[in-house]
Amino acid sequence: MFWADRIANEIRDSRKPKNGVRFVIRDEKTLSGRVHVGSMRGVAIHGLISEALSAQGIENEFLYELNDFDPFDAIPNYLDASRYDAYLGLPLYKVPSPEPGSENYAEYFGKEFVGVHERTGFHPAYYRTTELYGSGAMDPYIRIALERAADVRRILKEVSGSEKDETWLPVSVVCEACGKIMTTRAYDFDGETVGYRCDSNPDSAKSCGHEGRIPPWKGTAKLFWKVDWAAKWAAKGVDIEGGGKDHSTKGGSRDVAAHIAAELFDCPNPFDVPYEFFLVGGKKMSSSRGRGSSAKDMSELFPPEVFRLALIGKDINQQADVDPEGESVPRLYDWYDELADGVRAGKEDDYAKLFAYCQLPDTRAGFSIPWQMRFREVAFAVQMPHLNLEQEAEFAKGDSLTDEERTALAVRRKYAKYWIETYAPEQFVYQLRETMPTNALTDEQKRALGALGDFMREGQKDGDAVHARLHALKEEVPIAPKDLFQAIYLVFLGRTSGPKAGWFLAGLPYDFVVSRLSEAAK
């Protein structure tokens, strides 16, 4: 059974909605900068569980929190450090936007991230952390956490081994003097106000030294995140919320939050969906590092249905890994095409279900499955100005294209061209050499290319005919296959690797091929 349907069944069979009406699914992201593509896996997993429940007629709501209240604790390397150094330690909503048009830093990066959600077909109901706290909805839980701070400290020690001194309180206060939240330490609660000092001085933010008391309500203070997590489950009535597998280890943040939620807030632990990470080139890197690692960068490499496949194609207990600068991009397109081939052939299995879930929800009821030219063939053809892509596609299909297939080809051409121009590794970038390369050829290679030239002079050949002749030459010359193909790529591309040689030569201008082979054989 496909993983989303399996989880939906487990939820249906194991619990009832807390509000008695609909299941509440929740996820969130702190908007500390450009969002890494790994965060899209959480969006996709929660979003697909929502879709699977809906498909079973089970009412649900997918909430997504845009966290704009955490401290600005580090300057991403793509921003001007001299401009942002003064804002370190402030809540994210108080940091200015990198560009005009957004109210603040968090809104700027949140808008970019939400745009990726929408383009990929996920449409949760959004709210901001500042709205949640500012409305007073968190105040009852702040009060409980402060009144029972000793219990919070005990749970932290018992569950995770973290020890806090007897004056530690589970809130960060927004300093009334400097506005920072990262540099304050609350130490006393009298029932209505907390005493605090702005005297914590982490390496990245300077404290102002102010000391005072403030009512910790309606957005003047924020719970520390493990307590904050538990309080949000209670405040929003959350039934279902997963997270990266690292959170769900024994003694980890989920374990701590679950104990706090149950003991302090009388709130059961939501249905957990621990999932593996989305890696970029085998690494779980920050979006502040690594070209192509942000959600926006990655989404621009694929049409929505192929990007959805990257996010949901693997089971939640398997890592997803896409390297924009590697072969995983064409492989992902191949995977999508293989799923499409299976559905066209009438298969009704988990792969067919996966293919259906790859389609945008709004078009899923009547989606079609046009034939498509393989991505790597499109990527080659768009680099050859003498080739007509539509004609090459018809040759590959063995028939004329339908209007729908022409539209699909135009879309794939756009993405292939973008990939070639931005991320594609050297082995996928082809440029015909205008002159004969100076690389020395062996006598066997020259004889083989001469014999190939004789064959080509007989008249225009298709890829299958050239392919067959190449395999015959290996025995006639004789020559090792590796040496034969390297010679072809050297004289035409100036390199030792390339696309399928028969198809490649058949697609080049006829006179150019004959002339270059004759020159190479001398």
C-alpha cells in the first residue's frame, strides 16, 4: 500500500478528531532565511496525508505556521553582513526585508516559500507565530508553563538529561530597551509579570544590559521551543504532526514536548510521522550554502508533477536525494516517465497511485498521460541548433505528435534548457567542435573512423543503422568498443564521452559528419 494511504488508514483506525469534527494537521517552518528544499518534504508529507484522508471522505484541515517570532541568530552568506549585524538577536519580524515589497525579513522569505507550496499544489491554511502569540491564544499555556516551571525543569532533566538552575524560566522576553529576544533571560514570575535581564551575550548578538519586569502576554514573550511545540498542539487542537526523524529519538525534542503536553497541558501527543531527510547531493545542508539547495531553486528545475515525485516518491522512512549538478535530475524525469508508461499500460498498483498523487490536486480527476521524449534526449537536442526538436521527438516516438504531446515537449524543452544553462554537469553539456581536435588517435581508431566515413557516404542514415554499423566495426577493424566510441566523441565534441553514438551521429548535419570522419581518418 502506498505510504500516504497506509498512514491515512492508521489515523482513521486509531483515533478520533480532538474537536469531534475534523482532523487538524500541522507543520511549521522558522523563516530564518531562504528555506532549504528539505523543508518541502515536511510540507509534502503532511499535505499528502491531508489529500489521502480527503480521498477517503475524512474531514481534515492542514495548518501551516510561518514562524516569524524566533530570534535572528545568524546572517546567511548571501546577505550583506554589515547591513544585518545590528539586527542579530531581534525577533525575525523586526528584521528588515532584503528587498522592497515585503513588510519584514520573515515575510520576504515566507512569501518565497509559500510560492513554492502553491506551485507544487499544496495549499495549507497559513498563520504566523506573531499572530498566534499576539492574539493571546498562547497566554494560558505561558501561564501554566511559568507557574509550573519546576515541572518543566524536571521533565527536561528526566527525559533529555538537560539540567536548568532553579531560577530558569521557559520563556524568552522581548527586551523593552533594545527589542532583542535572544539575549534576555527570565528569572522570576510573580503571577503577572516576569523579571528579566538582557545580559546574555552570545557570540552573534550583543545584549544591552537592561533589567526590568514585563507581563509576558500577547506577544511580549515566547516559550522556549520544546515547551512552545507542546503548547501549540494544545492551542491549535493538533491531531497529526510529524517531523524529521531526529526529533523523534528517545529523549529528543518530540519526547520532551510530548511529556510536557501531557503533564502540563492535558494534551495527548499528536499522531507522529517521523520521516527521513531530503538530501541535496547526499548532504543535509543549510540553504545558506550550496547552489540549488533552496526550495525555490529546486522547484525551478522541474514541472510541478516531477517535483512532487521528488518529494513524495520515496517512503517516509527512506531518504530522498536530488543533486541539481548530477545525473539525478534526468533520472528523476526517467522515473516519472516510467510511472507514466505503467499507467498507460493499464497497471493499477502503488506505482499508479504514486503517479496519480504526483498530479496537482485540482487536475487529478481528469489528468492525461501524453507520451514524452526522454529528458536527456531533449537536453541534448536543445544544444544542437541544427536539430528540429519536434522532428526528433516524432522520430523517437515513431509517429507524429499530438497537440498535447507538443505542449508537453515545449514544457520539457524549457526545463531541459534551464538545467543545461545552470546546473548540468559537464557530461551533459555538448558543444560541437568547429575544428578537428588535436588529440592523437591510434591507428585502430583512424581505421574505424575511416570505415564509418565510407558507410556514411553511402547516404543519410538513421540512428539504428549507424548503431548497427558501429557494432559491426568492433569486429571488422577490430577495435575495443571503448576506443571506438571515445574516438567518435573526441573528433566531434573534443571529449571522451557523450550521448548514444548512433543517434548522435544521425542527428548531425550529414555533410559535416562525412567531412569530419574523412579528416579524422587521415
